[in-house]
Amino acid sequence: MNGFPRRALHAAMVSTMLLVVPLVSAPPATAAPREFFVSSESGSDTNDGRSAAAPFKTIQKAADSTLPGDTVLIMNGTYGDINREGVVQISRSGSPGKVITYRPHPGHDPVIAPKTGWNGILIVGASYIKITGLKVRGDSDNLTLEDAEAGSKPSGPAFNTNCIFARKDAETGRSPHHITIRGNHVWDCPGSGIAAVGSDHVTIDYNQVHSNSWYSTYATSGISVFHPVNADDYTGHKIFVRNNTVFDNEAKIKWHACDCYSDGNGIIVDDTLHRQDDDPAYTGRVLVENNLSFNNGGSGIHAYSSSGVDILNNTAYMNSRGRGINWPNIGAWDSKDVKVLNNVSVARAGKETNFSHGNENVVYDHNIYYGGLAPRVTGPNDRVTDPELVAPGLDPWDSDFRPSAGSPAIDSGTETITEIDRDGVTRPQGAGWDRGAYEYATP
């Protein structure tokens, strides 16, 4: 069966019993969640940071003060690098039910602006962390391709700065898990837009990620999930990449490992099989759904050397624009146990539509392909036809990728676990699931 059966909800009957128990002393009270305030304009790290009237100056000071359940509220201002690692390094963890949250103070619009450090926001070995509603802007506007070709080196951060990056702590060996990166605007970082490396239980959703990866020698991408690790033995979906808008990410500098152009993808799930290191293969599943990925240098969305990936109801438009790149607009290769269902793919002329190389038990079905080279593989319900989108284009501010009335994407998909679209519209609206990131709703 190529589709996913819809999950039913079951009510559990609970019996209550009257128990007689001896009196015991109450457990010790836990610390109540706190709020820390940060202002680059009026703050001081000698303040206590507990009010908007006495904020810290750096996000780092707040991060180093947090306990599980705390919230860091970032006020207006621009937040630059404090050291070679970048603007803030989050190493203190929350706990189950007590996530540490980083977000703007209500009504404020701060910008995290790394320039010479490795990262805007670095989550290093910390868990139960939520980054939401923030702007992270790199310095690519002030860099040039000529300078990057001469100076982008693996040892230097200037051309490799990442916007939001999660990784293992090399000193403690801790790997990050239960990380949420939601609703952020991430752009102009010469390295990765959003990357989770060696992590588990990661949610990356509702972000706008664009114009990243231009000058890095590390072959980065807009959104990257690389070498996830098992924090537990759960084998269902643990990593979610959904409802993101990803465009204009491109690797314009050769990857130092091969002296070739590589990656610069919109979204990549990379080597969950751990063929590039000695760690055991990841046994959870990755869900990539409802994303819009267009005009990127590499693939729009793909899984490479990975297993347990479900690529459902995405729209990929005119990717593989990069120099020396001809990767699939959407799909998988050198992978196994991957489902590519209900997607809409419009490829560039002369560019690959999908791949079948090295795949095992990779299912393509109920997708629409248009443009580009003929698909390397098609399922019984795949269609090669114009999806008839409303106003698709390369201009991110003046395009509409929804299906128009009469689109062959409407009601022609298969039932999956993707029960809402990227706008929150319930699926299905008609006789069946629509293909692509948007469910057609009658105006």
C-alpha cells in the first residue's frame, strides 16, 4: 500500500479506585519559570535581567542564566557577534515539559546579525530548546563572490557563518534533542540557513529561509538535517520539516572536500544511514511536508543516503539553478524506505526531475511533474502535466503556488498523514487529498 492509512483516535476508559494511603511529606517545590529580558540598546550584563527596565545587554548572558522552563525575551536592537562562535551559544538545557524558549519581547523586532563568527544562534549539546519568531540575518550583502573564492576556507568563519545551527557538544559528548525552530526569518548567512547535525526530536517549521549558503566552502543548504542520532528507541516520526518557505539558497563556492560545486539545496535530509561516519544508522523517521521550495541552487527537496524519510505534499519549483548542478527537483537517491507522495514538481528546462540511482524501496506516487527532463521513475498514479498553479514564479514577493480551479492536483492525491496544508486548511476539502503544499479551498 503506497499511501498512509489515516490514524484513528481512540478513547481510553479509565477506572477510578478509592485508595487509602498514609500521609507523606510534600515533594520539594520546583523553581517557577522565569523571564529574562535582553536589550542591546539599553541593557547591561550587570543587571539582573528580570525586567524590561533592567535587561541584560547580550543574549549570551541570558542563555547562561536560564533554568528549565525559562523564557528569554529579546527586545529591539541588533545583536552582533560576541566571540568567534558568534552571537549566542545555547548550552543549558530545559527538561520534559519545561522547554527554554527564546523569542522576541512582544511588540519588538530584534535582529540577530552574525558577521565574523561561526553562527547566529548555536545550540551546542542542549536539549528542550525552542527558538521562535526571531530574525537572523547574516552578512552576505557585504561579501563578494570574488572575495569568497579567494578567502572561503574551512578554518575561518567569515564566509561560513550559519544562521541557526544545532550540533553535538564536542567536550561533553551531549547531542541536542527536542529542539523546535519555528516561525523564524533566516537569511543572508553565507553558510547554512538552519541546520541540525547529530540531533534528534527536531522540529523545523513555519520558517522563511532564503539567500543562504552562497559563500561557504562546506556545501551547506537552506535547511539541512545531517547525521541525526538516536536519543531513544522510538521508530516513528521524530524529525519534522514542514510548512517552511525556502528559496534563493545556493552554494556558489566549491566544496573544499571535492573541489566541486555541491548542495545549496532548499531542503536536504542527509545521510541518516551514517555511511559517512562510524555511528549507527538513525532508526527514527523524518517527515518533510507542506514545504514550498523554489529557485534554489541545488535540489528543491531531497533525501540522500537516508532511510525512513516521508516527503509528502510539498511544492518544488525551478530549483537546480546552481553552477555545475543538475540534481533532482524533488526526490531521493542512494536511499531506502522513502516515500515521495502527493508532491508538485516544476523543474527547470534541461534539469533532472527526480532520481532512482541507488534506491531501495523508494516509492514515488501521486506526484505531478512538469518541465525539466523526463522523470527517472514514475509510480502508477504519477502524472506528467501542468499543475496549473495560480501564479508561480521566481519573485518570492509576487508569486502564488496554490492550485487554480481545475488544476489536476485537486482531489487526485492519496490519503496520507498530512491532514492540514501549509495554510492550516484541513485535508481533504473535496473527494480526496490534493497534490502539493496547498489544499484547494473554494473561494
